[in-house]
Amino acid sequence: MKKGAFMDFESAKKRAKNLREKINYYNKRYYVDGVSEISDYQFDRMMKELKELEEKYPELIVSDSPTQRVGSDLTEEFPKVSHYESMLSIDNTYNYNDLIEFDDRLKRLLNKKDFEYVCEHKIDGVSINLIYENHELTHAATRGDGEIGDDVLSNIKTIPYIPLKIDTGGVLEVRGEVYIDLRDFEKINQKKRKEGEEEYANPRNLTAGTLKLQDPRKVAERKLNVFFYAAGRMDELDINTQNEFMIWLKETGFRINPHYQKVKNIEEVWSYCREWEDKKDELNYLIDGIVIKLNRFSYQKQAGSTMKNPRWSIAYKFPAERAVTKLQNIKIQVGRTGVLTPVAELKPVSLAGTTVKRATLHNIDEIKRKDIRINDRVLIEKSGEIIPQVVRVIKEKRDGSEMVFNMPENCPVCDSKVVNIDDEVAYRCTNFQCPAQIKGRIRYFVSKDGLDIENLGEKWVDKFVEEGILRKYSDIFTLDYDKLIKFEKMGEKSVDNLKKSIQKSKKIELARFINALGIPYVGKKGARLLAENFNSIDEIIEAEEKDFMEIEGIGKKIAESIAGFVKNSQNRKEIENLRSILTIKKENTKNKKFEGIQFVFTGSLKSMSRKKAQQKVENLGGYSTTSISGNTDVLVVGENPGSKYTKAKEKDVNIWNEKKFLEEINSNMEEK
């Protein structure tokens, strides 16, 4: 029985308004903020109820109803681009009976007894629409509101296997799902854990956030993947079925999911759904269901679409895997910047093929919102996410032993005062010498983005801090190597390699040194801005907050952080210690021969990595991008160049081979 079947008009009007407000709120939280506050099932039930009310009382339909449009993920950060054909969302179903009803509806609509379907994994990622115009990839649009999306072409181009040019002319829209595979996601979160920072909630949120980053270089580090599965507008592609289209995609160089399958009828669809519901945990990516499509395009066209959904396709959603267990304690992790992150310690429970012992709680606001207490029985959910989530508390199971959790007033590691800054959710340990912070800071100080000290990995940093050998950055340069040899697995050869690496790190550019200090909110970009505007670390130490505010690209929050950091007596003393040990040189700014010149690299360089070559360009005042455009000045060509080489010739861009590039940068060194 439909929920609105016996509801009078006034009651239905009030309920519909309430549903619209809720759905719009959850849509914004999910698509714009990247936060999933309710399960897919709960959201779909609300949407279904609203549809039923509007079917019974059509006068309740308003132009901005969620039933009349696709959820939006538009931002103000990227150019907008229109889809040639609308990107519709797919209706969901959760059981066999709904699939049978879908099949019966199509049989009546098409007047056919049976037809083939294509079944595909429903990737838990972010939809993308690649637009090819006259053979070339010109746009990569997010779904947006279904009509207009964000053009994230520069970020999509970081996926190495996406064709930039195809043989098919006219306009062609190729659609797919962008995702981060589980192994890469775990590596990213592993790094977060070691640095004591909050982990990413799930691969989909990380993928969505990555696509909206402004720096394609950072995007490339995240190793995005994509499976292609659909077409929008097709001007010159003569294909009759979904199965033929998948074959064409693969032959043309588009990555498709190898597990898609053409089936004869709805019973085979159900078998496919049940098979992958059991096998989904064997995959290296997350799926939350199966997408079912009519195979023949002529049938798809005949079935048509509603304003929001195609009638010829449906998604069978797997039920989320949940379990009830006891939340035994809430522990605090401390990161390198002092941020305290609460983590739930659970009574071990088997879920989604793993034994779950911990769950993220994110922050104190999340704990209060869900009223989570120590000793509570909690419902946890793992829909493929690496980090299990606490869905809700089973309050009816409370027996009086539950304890309200409050953030500690003192750091659990060093017992120093904890503060909560007004405009932040985070609580921070105020002790710069907190062992947890020391580990995190020193790990970052010696990392590739810092002094790049090889042979001093995270394991040894942690060990040396625990042994009291390392307490601050400068201790690295006064290590007693004779004592280190006595450590287990740290033999004479390892110590000698470490000694050489430390010696090598003593010459460093000012920007890298500033970044290595780990000043909150600064990062590599902020460090470079400081290095460009000050001649030495001494000048930075003596500068005031207003001096930092005058630098374009540095706002009030960052300026306050820098000023607070350099005025701290402990920090100043440590910087002075390092200055006496290291040779900190400012990059040459007087003779920057590449000032304002835009470089692009293609192919492999023999003499250095691409990252190092880009760094040399930046040191000489130039900058590098990932694609050829009208603004490109120089293309540096290595071995096995890609399509950039052809495009550069067409646009009359200066082309240098590796020898020419080395001559140019070395001649600059001689001029110095």
C-alpha cells in the first residue's frame, strides 16, 4: 500500500513540502559537501514517497521538486559546460520483485515477450562525461545538475589511459565512472594514519574531492581510475546495441569493466545480481549494485525517459552490510599539527569479509550529533569503505552503564593543555614537544617534500623518538652513529647509508626548508610564496603578520599561523640551530631566464624524472602544465612522446629535445 494512499490534500501538501526540504538538504550534503548522512535506502524511500504523493496530487508538483531534476554537484571553481544530451540518474530497486515489475513494464511498453539486457557493475564513484568534438577531447564534465556540469578536463587528463583523440568525428559523448581503487585508497589513508591526521571516509568522497582540486599535479598523485559504459550524443558512430558499444569502447582504447555481461532475460539478470552480491568483496574497487540496461538502442529509444530517469534502465542496489557490536572505548589519535581525532574501539565483529575492531568518529561534533557513548551498542556499516562507519546508537539497549564522551582537556600523549579554536571543529594539543607531534613532524621533515633524507623512514623515526634519540629536527644532524649500529636490523651498512643521506640533505633551497618546518596551513605553495618574497629565513623570522598579509596568495589565517610559528621561542631556537647546520640558499631570482614561460613535457627523460625537470623549470622562473594550449611556449620531448608532440607541431609551439633542454638549464647555471 502506498504511503500517501489515504492522505488528504492538506496533509499531503505539508508532507510533500517536508520531503522536498529533506531531500534537497541530503542532496547538497552528498553531492556538494561529499558527506553521506543517511543510507541510500533511506534516501530512495523518501524520494519514492514524494513521487507517490505527486502522482496522486499532480498540483503538488513544483519546478524545483527533487523529482523534476538530478542532484547537483556544481561548484564555483571550474568552468561550466553543457552536456549535449542530459545525464539522467537511474532508478534504484532493492529486490527481485521490483526487477520483475521493471521487466513486465518494459514488455507492456514495447509489446515484446523477451529481450536482451546488459548487466554492469554499479561503480561507487563519480560520473563523468567526456566530450569529443571533431576527433579531439575538448571537455570532461561532471554530472552537475544533469544539464550543465563542471569542466574538469585538466584533472581527467591525469588519468593516463584516457584517449585524447579518436577516429570518430562530429560530436561524441562518452560517459563513465571515476573512482580510486581500494589498494590506492588504503595507501593514502595509511599515510594519513602515520601522520596522525583524519582519514578519508571512503573512496567515493576522496574521488569527488580529488576531481575538484585546482592543481592537476595533486590529482595525479591520487591515481584516479575510470570505467566507461555509456554514450550521450553520437553524431557519426553507427552502433545498434549496448554490447556493441562496449566492444567499440575497448577497441578504441577506453577502459571498460571486464565483468559486464549480456544476458537473455530478467532471470539471468537476477542470477548475475546474486553472483556479484556474493563476489563483490573480491574486487579491488567498490560496487554498490548492478546496473541493468536494455541491450538494443532502438528499444531504449522506444522506451524513452521521464524528466529524471531512463525507463530502459534500472539499478539493483546491494543491501549495505551492517552489524551490531559494543563500542568499548573512544581513543584519541594526535597528529603532527596537534589535531586530536576520536576513534571508536569496538568489540571485534565480522563484517564485509573483515574483522572490524575500530570505526571512525571524525570529530566531537559528529559524536554529539549521533549521541554516541562509551559502552553503547552501535550499528556499524561497511558498504565497501575501508573505514567502517557508526550508523546509529541502539538506544533501546542502554542499561545505564553508558558514559558520555568529552574531548580531553589534556593531551592523552603528553598531558598538555588542549584547545578548541573558535572557527574550527578540531581540538589541538598545545605542546609543540608532544611525542606524537614530534613523530609526525619529523616524518614530514625528512620526507620527499622536506629534506628528502633517504634511509630514514617512518619506522626508524618512530623508533628514535621512542628511544629519546630524536626530539627535534636538529637532532638528526647530531646522531651518534656508533650507537645506532647496535639497534636490531640497523647494521653498519644501513648506518653508513643513513649518514650519507643526512650529509647530502645539508644543502637545501629556502622554499623546501620552509615547507619542511611544517608550519600549519602553509604547505608547498605557501612556502614558495614566502621564499619568493623574502631573501632569507632570518627575514621571515623578523617579519610581522602584516608583512605576510601583503603577499598575494596568503590570507589572514595563514599569515597568523606563520607569525605565531616564527615568534614562538622554541621554534625560533630550533630554526637558529638548523640555520647553523644547513646551507639554506635562496633560488636565483635575478637571472630567471624562464620567467613567465610555460613548459609542457611529453615522453620519458633519460637524465632526470619529469618531476625534477619541472622543478628546474620553476627554479628558473618558468612553470609547467600538463597539456598543450594556446599559452604553451615550449614542449620538451623525451622518449616515446604522446599526442602532445603532434598537437604542439600543429600549434607551432617551440619543441626542444632533451639535449636542448639540458643545454638551456646548464647555460643558466654557468651564467650564475
